[in-house]
Amino acid sequence: MLMKNRNRLITMLVATAIILLQMQFVLAPAIDMSPQTTSPEIVITLDRGQMMGTNSMSLGFMLDNEWPGYVSRSARQDLAREANFAGLIRVFDYRSGNPNPCIHWNESGKVGTFDWAGVDLLVQTIYATGAEPMFVLGGYSGSGGPRIPSGMAVNPVTNLPYPDSFASYASEWVRHFKASQFPVRYYEIVNEPWAYFGWEHVDFAKLGNYMQLFNAVTSSMRRENSDLMISQDFIGSKQVLDYWLTHGGADVDSINIHKYGASIVGQRTDAEMFQFAEKEYFGTWPLGQSIEEARQAWFRARGKLLPMIISEYNFNSASAQGTDPKIQQMAGAVWTALVLRMSVLAGVRQAVYYSYSGSASWGMKNTYTGAGFGMVNGDNDYPWYQYYVHYMLGNNLGVGDAIVGTTSSSEDVRALAWIHNEKLNILLICKVDEPRIVRIEGLEGELKLLRIDNSIPWQTPAMQTNGIKSEEPLVINGYTVALLEGQVPLLVQRRT
């Protein structure tokens, strides 16, 4: 459907014209596709005898306030199926635009009045598209305090809900899904709890308060269903994890993090963004340890090697004055591809993009910059460039696929190779916005090529598909994410 369905094109062009007028955007001329003798040549070498492990990663996304449109509009569901989002779809419970089933909470009785119709419809839709839900119960908004159901009391000493009350509320979710025979497993307890106890300078008294809440909640939920996967998205911090392991923190079932390239529009250059895409969290900064080191610390203390989950990621988290326009441009696509490449190499289990869709026209009208956080334009249900990155990987990279060793002669182009359904796939990511010529060593025969780059403006993005011969050079048009598919070399076949 993706490549053949052109009936959205007219609507897309109309919306694009509106966006261009609002942004007063001037299109740059496309780069010449013909080989340039002055363009540097980069050699990607496939090590046909080196297997680097297997892929563990599945792809997912966040449904924030746009969840009603996802449920009601089949086009958005179709796009999710076409990109094969088989991982987690993450959902908040606490904002007015989120599917909060608790109409009112009776604090004295520790019981609530619930309407589960919206949640059940959303869960059914998620499973129907081949994914699995993750629910985030509760949040914290700094001076705004905890985000909890209407009627639930806040402890004036801790400024958190009372643990037994919130535990009863969370357990209602588990009981409902159990009674409805929905196999919902994944939960996070309080979105970004660092907003309560601190990030760089952790307030350990507040961390203790949150840990007491988490312990009570998870104990109650697990009494209802012992197969749950429960965690929180700041457990990877060295300060938090050390305290957790030495002060009786309850077991978590995964090491979860949030990964954003920046928090202010224009905070870093593109080159810095790409550098940090590969280093932040995969190295020791900014949590004091890498996510792999967090896994090893948990293993040493509790004897279990936990999976890793990136439960939110995006190029930029800025929203107060508008979102970063580069999120939907090729810079955002390159950043996304670099993060996913590193996630595969690091053994990440789930990667959840924030978020699925957003209205470009609303963003331009109300914030004057940016098209939201989404990978799909809600104005016309047409993909942005980040969607195509996920499409390439979702349809050509599976859990258990063998990763094949590759090397690049230049830092300008990253590569990742793997075997999927008896086909060799090579992901190429160009990190410089200049032409490059790429040659692949170790391949033979005809290759299928999928590509996104700056030759097509980001306002009307499209994925280019064509075939090339393995011995032919690949001319890269500046920022590029490309996927090559060909026959598995004989030596690799023997080794696998």
C-alpha cells in the first residue's frame, strides 16, 4: 500500500502549500545525482566471516494526545502495519487527552469509578496492528505536583499519592485486563520520576519516597498477575540504581531510559547531535553509566540480566515555544537511524519513538515553529522522513537476525549489516550534508536499494526505490538513510 497508494498525494500537496506559506520556506535545489569526481569515496567492507551476535530490537511508538485519531482513522493504523511496528505502543493515563478510565477516586475506600470503553478500544486497536501496549501510570510535573486520578489524595509530607491508594488504583488496571482477557504486560510507574527527585543532583529522601510508592504499587500489581513487565524510565541512572539496590528497591523487569538529542531548539549543531546520538546512554554520560553497565550492576546484585528498553526517543524534546523543525527533516531522520543502529549493536529490546503523529498546520499556527514530534503528519496521514527510517528497519530487520561485521573507511558514513529471511541487508547512514560516493566490498550481484535523502524536499517526503549492481558506486546526496538488500555471500551462509 505504501508505494502504490497515491490517493493521499493531492491532500498532501495542499497541506504542504499551507505549510510553505506559513514558514516562508525557500526550497534549496536538489543535489545532482550523477557521480562527482570531486566527491570523497568511502568504502564499506563487509566482513563475511564475522558474526556479531543477533538482533533483539523491536520498534514501537508513543500515542499521546493523538490516540483518538489513531483509533478512529484506519489510514494511520495501516501505516503502522506497513512499517511493521511489532514492539510497544506506549500510552499515558494521566492527561486530559489520554485514555484515563478513572472517572473519580474515592480516597477513603481506596476504590474508583471507572469507564474502560476508551482504553479497551485502544488496546484492541494496538493488538490488531501487531503491537503490544505499555501503560504509564501517573506522572509528575514539578511545581504542579503528581498527576493522579481525580479525588486521590496527596500526602503533604511526600507530595506523592499515598502508596496504598495508588497501589489499589494501579491494581485495578491489572484486574480489568485479566478479566477482559487482554494480555497487557508492560507498565511504567510514574512518567519521568526524576522531575520529582532530581536528575543530576538526586534528592535521596525524595527518591526514597518514590521507591516506597513503587514498591507498594508493584507488589500489589504482581499479586494480580505475576507475568507483568514493570519498570520506571530513570532506573538506568547510576545514582538512582545504586540507591535502589542498596535500600530495598523492588525488582524491575527492564532497564528503561528516555533518549533525546536536545531539549532546546538549536542547542547543538547537526554534527554534535549525530555524535551524541551514538554516545549518550550508550556511553557513561549523562547517567553516570551506560545502559549496559546498568544491566551488569543489576545482574551482580540480583542475579538477573534485564532487557533494555528505550521507552521514549526523539531528536529534540523542546515544546514550550514550538518543536524543532529538524525533527521531520533529514537531520532528524539521520539522528533516528543512528540511534536505532546503536540500539541494535547494544542489544536494546524495545525502542519507542515519541510520538506517532502530529498536526503540522496546528504547530505552525499555534507555535510558529516545528511540525510537532510525530513521524506522521496528522493533517493528511502522510509520513514524514522518520517514518521511512522505521519502515526500512521494521520490514527488513527481525528479532534473532544475525548481525554481520562491517567497517567504513570514513566517519561520514555509518553501516550496519544483517541477514533477514536469507537476504543480506546493509543500512547506510550519511552524517554529512555533502555528496559522497560509496562502494561496497564483499557483495555480488543485483541489489535492491531503498533510500531517503535531501533530493526530495522534507515537506513532500518520499522513499526512493530502485536497483543497482553490487560493483556500481552509490552516489549519496548529503544526509541519507539507505538500505541495500542482496544475496547472502557464500562464506556467510556457511558460517551461519
